[in-house]
Amino acid sequence: MKKLWLKCPRWLRLSLIVSGSVIALLAILAGGGWWYLNPTVERTDGVVYGQRNDQPLVLDVIRPLNPNGLGVAFMVSGGWKSGKAGEAPVLMMAPLLRRGYTVFAIYHISQPKATVMEIIEDVNRGIRFVRHHAEEYGIDPDHIGVSGGSAGGHLSLMLATRGGPGPADAEDPVDRESSAVQAAAIFFPVTDLLNLGQSTENLGDGGPPKSFVKSFGPTATDLTAWKEIGRDCSPIYHITPDLPPILIYHGDADTLTPLEQSEWFRDRAAEQDVDVKLVVHPGGEHGWSTMLWDLRKFADWFDEHLKPAAAGG
């Protein structure tokens, strides 16, 4: 089991490691949970959905044995670093797959080879691609969910707040599609890059997160330019009354992305009369050992907010 853990990509380990979490995870995998976390699926890894810096952008299509006709995009990102085709483990998405959701694991070029701004553009392209090929994948193009943790949660919120129709005159028909999502369920996102609050990434100078300065391009150190960059990349500044249903799980002991980030987002949404559900995990840091089981609640959320709408047409 130790070998299994070490084979997990860095982005996955970063989102799960807390005190004792490795032991707890291995205990789950060694017991009856192994069957649950390894559903029978049909995988198509490395589907090219675009290009960035002469490199292909890819996604994995993971289809359950009994698909329900709905899709959820999973943002494979931690620290805005992503993985390679085929690296997204089924166990991370098992609760969704068990409910019949076809999962699209969307990868991106990792920072600093791509800026966060470019990454946001590219995951929008990923959703457009999935929607354009919805019939091929057997999903409803009008009801797509999104999920992810940490940077993956941030990217999910950028899609939830800023996703929308592409240019009608775009040469590529994929780019004409909408990148909007109809529900989101995520873990511990950063929502306001201009106010890092109590984060250990906050230098107190009003600038970008200290470990990710290069991730936002060469002008991010110019505080005037940063105000525009940070606002554009912060979901909290793009909330509208059309915000789709959003569920956030966040630990109250997270020092990298403090709980206040999700609280601020929830409160700003309330000002627009939009209800964002925030579930606080007591003692949770930037990841905790039972996250895999929390994904069952994510499946409940998508059941509630995607299925009825899909059934109603």
C-alpha cells in the first residue's frame, strides 16, 4: 500500500497529506473500502482538447459501468500544477462514478510554464470541448458539474463565476461553445487573491501569494498591474445572481488557504441573494484523511442540482 501512495501524483498527495492521513488512507484501501474506491470503468486517457505553448492540453474520460447521462469535470490541479494523462486515479472520483457520473479529468500546463491566467483560459476550453462532444460522451450538454480541490477548487469557481458562451464567430466550433457549469462541489479554494488575509502566503505587501509570484506573469510584481491581474483571477469579484449552486468543504485549521476565503465568498454571494453552502471540517488543514468519503456528499450535491434540472429538460 505504501507503493500505491508513492505512485500518487504530487498534486494528489498535497491535497491529502495531514497528520496521520497517510495511515488513515492506507487503512481505508486495505479494508472493504478498496472495492468501493475501485469501480469498473471505461477510460479514454489523453484526449487532446487544445494546445498551449506548443504542448497538447489533455483530459481523461472516465465512464462508469452504468452511466446516468450526466458529466462532472474534475480540475486536476494543486498549486496550479497539474498531472499527465492517465494520472487521475479512479479512487479520487469513485463516489461520483458509483452514482453514474461520467468524469472528465481536465489537466493543464503547470505554472510557471503557463500563467494562472492562461490556465483559466485552458480549463474554459476544456469545458467547451466536453460540451461540444457531449453526444459522443453520452452526457447532457446543458447540465455539467465541476469539482476540484485547492487550485482545482479555484479553477472550478472561475468556471462557475466567469464561464459563458464563446465568440459566435470563432473559427473553431469548440470555441463557440459555452464554458458555463451548472453546479460545483469543491474543497478549500482561494477566492480573493487581492486579500490573502491570514494565509501563510501573504507577505503583507498587497502582492501575489509569495510562492506563486512567477505564476501570474512578469508584471505581477508591479502592484498596479497586480490589482488588475488579481481581480481578474479572483472568483469573489465575479459573483452574479446567476451563480450556479456551489458547495464548499473547507477546514478551519487551513493556514495555506484559510477558511475565511470561503466565508468571504459565501457572504459576497449572499449579498447577491445567492446561497453558497459552506461545510466546515473541524481541525481540517489543507487536506484531511476523510476527503474521499466527503466526495459522497459531492455526489449528493450533483444528484440534487444536476439530475432534477436534466430531468426537466
